[in-house]
Amino acid sequence: PTNLTLHQAMDINVPIGCGDVAVFPGDVIVGDREGVFVIPAHLADEVADEAVEMTAYEDFVTEEVQKGRSIIGLYPATQQQSKDDFAAWRKARGR
């Protein structure tokens, strides 16, 4: 546990530095046992949207690989056929 005699909250909603990273009020902090990262507030919606897209694509890839498809050109999607197949997959699932 943090030593309360050495670490005390002095202020709130002010910029800080944490691990050599600037953190501003409104920034999103994400962490797990592997580490922590900061998403600047003005990028949070864009990052969240991209995460949803990436999750959908990874679900598609998982299904395709389980059916026996090669991962080459599929992940990452470097072949147009992979992109077209993903678009059809999304449409069929309403995603």
C-alpha cells in the first residue's frame, strides 16, 4: 500500500506528470496487469471507435481461421478479398 505520510492528494483536476507522461483533466486512463496508458480526451472517441472496429475484425478473422482459412493476407487485411469478405460478414451480422 502507498505510504500515506509520503503520498497525499494536494489538488484535483490539474495537469500532472505520471511515468514521464503528461496527464490532463478529462484524459482517459486504461490499465491492466500489463501496464497503463493515457488517451488524451480529444482522442478518446476516435480510439473507442477504432477499438470497436478492430474487435469486429478480429471476430471475423477468428471465424475464418477456424474454418481453415490462411491468415496470410487476412491479418492484417492486405488483400482486397479479405476486406470484401469482412464487409459481407459485417452486413450479414448487422455489425
